[in-house]
Amino acid sequence: MGKPRPREAEWLAPHHHTGRAHPSRSSLLLLWTLLNCSVGGSAQGPGEWTPWGSWTRCSSSCGQGLSVRSRHCIWLPGEELCSGDSHEYRLCQLPDCPPGAMPFRDLQCALYNGRPVLGTQKTYQWVPFHGAPNQCDLNCLAEGHAFYHSFGRVLDGTPCSRGARELCVAGRCLSAGCDGLLGSDAREDHCGRCGGTNDSCLLVQRVFRDAGAFAGYWNVTLIPEGARHVRVAHRSRNHLALMGFDGRYVLNGNWAVSPPGTYEAAGTRVVYTRAPGPEETLRAAGPTSQDLLLQEPNPGIEFEFWLPRELYGPFQAQAQALGWSLRQPQPREVERQPPEPPAAPAANPSWTPHSTPDPCPPCSDTRGRAHRLLHYCGSDFVFRARVLGRLRQARETRYEVRVQLIYKNLSPLRALEYVWALSHCPCPLLDLHREYLLAAQRLISLDGTQDRLLLPHAGYARPWTPAEDSRVRVAARQCPV
């Protein structure tokens, strides 16, 4: 007789009959996995976030406040910490506070009324002081006296200033993106879509060149309902006139000249400016809630606006039905690109922007092992960060960065930080949206009102690469104790 065929499970491993039950295939595979994890070396990669928790109740009982949600990082020894924020904050809007209600900042100052402070038994009545440098400190003025005192940070959700939409979070003044999240850089595109790429609307542009044969108001263009980012400009002795579709003039109608200023029309605000020379402009963010008619007898008027794709056909038909032809080129298709935050209007806006050369001289080369070691060992903070924003001022430059990985820190770092360079032309100059390895120092002002991360001139700020990451870890082991 032939030998019996071995059972299918016996190929896993040779064994001796001991009277015990054979382990199943699944238990053997599990044992192999555990041994492999413990013998094969350290774990790799970052940790993982738990799902976001629920949003908390609004911090305010009326008006504007904030709510927060959190998540936790789960990581094993040898893994990197999770990348990103552990908390998110969003605006919440409740019905307006009743007349006479005490503002949130006033209430926090009033908590110290009648309590001894400043190391004496003398007490004061406190009201908010709005002239201090940091808007998110609880700076309170002693009524009847010429001094104020800082009681630390205001509570999260306190407006940065009177009437402002920005709120204080963890000692920082944050504005909300179009997604409602505080500190978010999400912006609406020209079509009004949050985080959009300008692909759902068309840019309508034209130069009005029709010269009238008589003095009076000439129809320049119909600004249709739904238009956004309306801009009109011209240079002449005449005046732009704007009419609602009910036949009533918004400005410069019935042979009367309106003063420059902001006017309400079609559900939006129209900013009308008139320079000392023969120049006028109209600007409106939109969207318009009804049609507007632009008039003027002067040729050479430049105008543009953005219009949803589905509204362009009806707009063209409606304009032709008025009895005058637009005679304008087809609307432009705009290349898809991330939306940029709107720039502040210039004092004398011109139709065509002109780029100005950067007056900053080139920086000297600061590469090398000695330079890296000097700044790593002598710094208070070394971290990897992504540059989100840059603000140049007269004597300093402020970077807003997202901290990605911390190599060295004297005190805790938040996910979003400001890094300051004490020059309008810092060296090196950090590019937006790039990741760097930064070595910074902690700078506290003499009066204790400012606590900053300072990037020294010609300091350590290098684009992050895996090779640079390895070099900085070597430098950490070479610093003198």
C-alpha cells in the first residue's frame, strides 16, 4: 500500500507528536507577525490621528464666538509625531447680543474689580485697554489712573478688537477662512467658490469706444445679476453714472455729481473714487442681486467683471434686447490656479498693475557644517516648517509658518507660529509655500509684552531635504553639553 498523503496543514513546519493540539495556520501566522515586529527593527513612519471629535458648544451665548473640536495622535516608540493640528476652531454666529450687554473683554477685566493686584492691598476698577501691542492679552486700564495691567491672555473666542471679526485663539489673533475655520488659508476664488480654481465663471472684459453724437448719458454696459469683482475705470472730464434696473440713479445721475464714497446698490457695496486728476473708478465685490446699468458719454472706458458660466448667455441676450450691441470679444477662459487672497487697494489704483523690482540685495552664502553646528547648538528652537505667509514692514519681516517637525525646543511650539526677522530684507529670504529647517531664538521684550521667535540675520534657514534632515540630526549629537 502507498503511504498516506500528508495533511494539508503539515507543510507549515515539521513537528513531533506530543499529544498536544496542533496550532492552526492563523495562530502560526500571528506568531510570525509578532516576532517579525519585535526582531526586525524600530517602527517607521508617523503616527496616526484618531477621527475628529464633535464640535463643542459656542463659546458665546450671543453674537460671535467659536467652537472647537479635537483629535489625538496615536504613535509607537520610534515613530514620528503626527503631522497637523490636534485642534480646529471655527466661527459660530448666534443672534445679536441685546443692547447694553457687557462685551466679553469687559467682563474678563471686571472679574478683577475689588481684588488686590500688583503686590499691594490696593484695589481698582478695571476696564479694557486697547492701546497695548498684543491684542490677545487681557490688558485692563485702572479707572481714574494712568496705567494699565496685563492679566495674561484673554479667553479663547474674545474679539481681537472692538467690532472686529477676528478672534483670539491661544494668544493669537486669527481670522476665519471661507470654510469658517479660524487660521485657515482657504479663500474664495473669483467665482465665489471656497477653495475654487476660477473654472466655474468667465471674465468679461471690454473697452467702451463708442463716441456719442450728442451730449448726455450713453449706455456703456449692463452689469448683470450675479456679477462679481466689478471694476470700471476711465480718464476724462466726464463722470461715470450708475443706474439701478428700476430706473433710479445710484450715483452721478440727473446731471448731479455725487461725492466719492461707498454706495449700496444691487445687494453689494460700490466704492466710487475720483482722483485729483481726470480719473474715476468704480469697484464692487458682489455678487450683484439685480442688474445695474453703467452710463457715460465718454469713450475709452475700461470695465470687467466675473460672471458664472450659466449666466453669460442670458446676459448677452438681455443686453442685445436693450437695443444696443455689446460688441465685445468672447469672455476669457482663465487658467486654473489656486485663488490668491485679495490685495489691499492702492491709494491711486491703476488699471494695469506694474511689478516693481525687489530692492533687497542678494544674501551672502551661509552654507557649511560649521554654520549649521553653530546655529543649531546656540538656538532655542530648531524645527521643520512650511511658510504660509509673509508680511514685510518698515523694519521687520513676519513669517507665518506651520510647524511640521520639532528637533529642539526650549518651550512648547504651536502648530501655527510667527517667526520674525528684524529687517525688511532678511537673509535668507524665505519663499512662500516651501518647507525649511529653521533655527530660531526666543526674544522677550524688556517689559514682557512681546514673546517672539526670532530668525537671526544670516542664520540657519535651509530648504528641507532628506539629506539636510540627516545633517541636522548629526549636528544635534555634536553640541557640547
